[in-house]
Amino acid sequence: MTEDDKAASFGGSAASAETMALLWGTKPAPTRGRKPGMTVPAIVATAIEIADAEGLDALSMRRVADALGVGTMSLYRYLPGKAELVELMLDTVMGEGGPPEPDPAGWRASLAAFARQSLAGYRRHPWLLDASISRGLMGPNQTAALDALLRMIAGIGLTNGQMMAVVGLVVGYVQGRARQLADTTRAEQRSGVSDEQFWRDFAPMLDEHLDADRFPALAAVWRDDELSWEDEFEFGLERVLDGIEAFVNGTGNRESGR
């Protein structure tokens, strides 16, 4: 395996080492040429504002340069290109508010709090759903977040591999729900019709075709006047945590011989 192959297997490009230096702040400052007039954090903050407002597809080095009032080529004194910029954006937003804090109530409450904070982050920055975290490079903020999550579940009876799988399970659940909410928001923006209004308009149309003999289960739910809707995120999160807790308890029972 060549050095380029090794880099690609982790970050997807031969520039991975340079990007890691940018992420961790270890890249030496230029010793020649004019004194830099900008900073990497300022460039990243501008890029985040653009992505928040217009999405990741609208982001480009030229777009960032225009927003900063500089020439596009001047940005390349600070970072190689858009791919590296996105890595820096990812790590920056993952550091908002600092790493996840443990809840005194225990690992379950800690993971629940992290999941809610993570969903809020996706809502603030929907473009995160279009950026790769699983194959991205880990900067200091992402590393601190992962370390904090692992410390939350350390000592509850899981192997190291199971701990990583639990983190992946919770993160994957949050991403899935965040994607559903983002889809709803985009539909509202495209149509100008809120989700609530859509269902109010659609419900009577479906009701005409909902034959109770043909669709008995759905008809019973649809026409239940006392139907109480669950918060889908919280309901699903609790079931995910129930599953983890049941697995932990089962593992403990097997290891103790009970």
C-alpha cells in the first residue's frame, strides 16, 4: 500500500496529513510572502454561515472568498480546497457547546442528553447530513466528543467493540430522525405549505378511500377520535436505550452465571 493509498483509506485524499495538521492546529505558518490577512477560523465561520443558509451544494471556495471580500486564490494560502474546508467545518460545529457532559443519573440519561443535543445540532446545521462523518478525518472536537461518549458507557459491562457499536447505534438513530425532519422542512419550503396544513388537507381525501374491510388496522387508527400522537424522536430514543439496557443486563447475567 502506498502512502497515498493509506491516506485515501482514512480521509479519502492524499491531502489527509495536511488536513489533520489544519484540524489540530499543527500546520506551520507560512514563512514567506505577505503576512496573512485572514485566519482559518474566520474562513471556516464564513463557510458555515453559507452552508447553514444555502446548503453544502452552494458552498465553494469562490463563494466563501466573495463573502469575505477577497480573491478566491487568496484562500488557498490557508487550506487546499473545499474538501478540507468541509472537514474543518464539521469539527468546528461538533465543538459547539463543548464535548457531551455526563448526566449524574447515569449512562442512559447521558446518552439521551447527547442524542437531543445532537439532533439540535443537525437542526441548526442541516448540511451536516450531506457531509461524511464516518469516513471523515477526526479533529480535536470530534475526538473529544467520541471520548466523552465512551466514558459515559465505560464500566457498564460492554466490550470495547460493543461500546463503539453503542455509540454508532445512537448516532445513527439521531441521523435518521434528523434526515426525516430535514426532508419535511425542505418540502415545506418548496411547497409553501406547512406539514400540519398538508395533513389537514390530505386527511379527508384519504378517508374517502380507507375501507375498513380492506385496511382494518389503519382505519381503526385513522378514525380513532382519542388518538394521542407520540413524540417520535423521544419514543424511538427510549426504545433504543431500552435495547441497550436489556443487552447490558443480559450480558451481566451471563457473565455472572445467573
